[in-house]
Amino acid sequence: MRIMKVFVLTLCLIGHTTFFTSAAALPKHEDLGRATLAPNDGWASFSTGTTGGSSATPDHVYVVHDRQELIAALNNGVYPPPSSTPSSTPKIIYVVGTIDANVDDNNEPLTCADYERNGYTLEAYLATYDPAVWGRVPPSGALENARVASQQAQQARVRIRVGANTTIVGVDKHAVIRGAWFDIRGTATSNIIIRNITFRDTYDCFPAWDPLDGSQGNWNSAYDSISLRDGHHVWIDHNTFEDRDTADTTLPTYFGRLFQVHDGLVDITNAFDLATVSYNRFVNHDKVMLIGSSDSATADRGKLRVTLHHNLFEDCGQRAPRVRFGQVHVFNNYYQIKNTPNYGYSWGVGRESAIYAENNFFRTDHETTPDQFIERFSGTAIYAAGSLVDAASPNHLVDVLAEYNAVNNPDLLPNVGWTPVLFLEIEPTFKVPSTIMSGSGPFNW
């Protein structure tokens, strides 16, 4: 393992390695590892607030450079982890450089071919389940089982469980986590902070073909960059989420549909509650943020309370966010819809959703119209006020809900049954682009 020169002690024990650092290892000004979410800063500040691992003792402060070090740090220094449930001991993890999840235990790169199991190849899969041969019936049999086994082999590398009372921060704006799925789940999993990291190219080598998804079928993939399930109190702040080497424009088409290797960027489902997502950049991705997993997940009622503020959504196709059930405050976000040929919508109004959107700025290609910013998915209401489109002047103020209702039937209603009270400041909309372009995403600290 590589060790930073500033480490004052490395203690190696049988079965695990723990890193101890001194203050000299980190910048002299504000220590992001000890920072906590400010009172009233969105839903994650509700009740107990979100403090992450700020109370960590020195023996639970880690600096990590690769996948193995990261997973060890999440499990009290132990690798491989002793159980599937990560440690809830307060901990601070500083990320240095680029950590790739698609590597072996020697940190050597793994390709999709390295994960193939039981005779799976993409060529064989395409030949077998071509609708012209197989028909419009979901794949089954040995080759579909081999695809699942191959996907599980990749999942064993890219899925990284994050436990309660954890702060993970990049030491500067160059900290990157590539190809990973941060899986945050469990009713006892709470109080987590993730800041100052670029999450890049989370991808599934083995998408599933579903011929019954839509009128033409679709390829569906697993793995979000971050998924939140069952727990509560998470703050996701000043990160970038992007597809670069695996961008949709680089992907092939099979059976007439894009071979989609991406799922969501930050998905919040399964009765998770109390998240603040702030000052992030979501770039060049189709399905960005799903809040609520299905119309039948009625356990989500009263949960899924989320605040999104001061985020950039640049060339994102949909789900920014798409909501079921939750009370979601969406304010002071910047939507750039300029090079987005697959643009569908930004705000998805699902079953019993209660989106309260205010003072958001949209910059478009002038072909996308404001009625397209909203899409209805069995929901009935959305509050939307203070939206500016394409210019920071009063005559570009647009009533997005009225624009939607003018061309769609039935109308959506403006009364969502609640009014947000947890926020620090709601800026005038004309200030949003400059604030976000200068202040969102990772930074040097």
C-alpha cells in the first residue's frame, strides 16, 4: 500500500491495516472532515441534524488511495470486511487521487471480460435473445443466468457499503471515485456526509434486456453512484457526478435501443428519509435522481423528505428529480438543457409526490420549451414559482406549471400540502447561474 509521507504511524496487525494521521497531513485551514451540516440547511438538518464522522477519534481517521484502503477504512481498518454490515463507529475518510472500483486486490484493472461467468459473452447473448429469434418474451435460461452471475461478479467489486456516522471527503478538487456504487442502506444507517469528490463512470457491464419495457424494449442496468435506502440523515455536498469514458454517446445500439450501462446518479428510495443534496454538479447523464422506487411502495408515505439546492444539472435527460410520495424542496438549482438530444423532463410528478420548486434557473437550446420541464407520472400536484428561462431579467420569468397545463390534460394543481421551512437562504433567481458556476462541485480547501 502507498502511504502519504505525512503519516506519523502505520500499525499493521494480522488481518487488517489501520492508518493514523497527524494534522500535518491535511490543509491548515478548515478541516472538511470535522465539518457538519448547518442548522436549517434542508431536510438533513431536521431533528438530530447530520454530523457524519466529525466526532471520530484519531484512530478512526483514514487517508485512502485505492479501493482496498477505502473498504478497510469503512470497516475499522479491516480488509476483507468481517461482515456485510459496515462499521458504525464514527470515522473520517479522506480520499486522495483517483480510486477505481473495477480493480482486483492488487489494484490491477479489471475489464468487463474479467467478470464474465458461466460462458456468458455479449455476442452469444445478443444472438440468443434477439427479438427476431426469441420474440417479445423476457430472457430466461442458461445464458440469462450467466449474465446474472457475471453481473454479480462485477457487483462484488464495485458495491461499497457505507455505514453510519461516516464522513467521506476529497482532500482537494482532484479526488475521484470511478466506477463505484456507494450503497447506503439499512434502518440503522444514518448520519453520513459525502463531500468534495468526483464520482465518475459508474457502469454496469451486463445490462438486462427487457423486451416489454416500453414499446420497443430497453436495456436496463444496475448500480447508482450513490443509493440511499431505509436509513436517514445524509448530506451530499459539493461533488461532481459525470459520465466520461462511458458517456451515452460512446455506447452502441442493440435491438434498436441504446445499450444503456448506467442507472441513476443519486437514487433515494425504500423509505429513506431526510437528505440534503447541495452544491453538486450532475453532468452528461440520462436518469439522474429517482426519489421513491415504485407506486406500490406505500411504506414511503411520510418519508423521502429531501432538499435539493444550488445544484447544476447539465445536459441531463430526466429525473432531476422524479418523485413519488416525498416532500421535496427544489430551490436555486441551475438546469442547462443545451446539448441534450435525449431530454425528456426535469421534474417528474409521481404518485402522491409533493415537489415544492422555487427560484430555479433554466438555460435551454431554445428548442426545449418550458412545458417540457415537468412530466406527470400519476401525480396530481407540483408547486413551481420564480423560474427564469434563458435570461436573468424579469420578462423571462416563466410560470412553468401554467405552461405545462396549457398543453397537457389533466392539469396539475399547485397545492402540494406543505411549505418548506428548513433552508438558510433562497437567492433571487437571477443570481443562481453565477452562484452555482462559481461555487458548485469539488474545491480545494
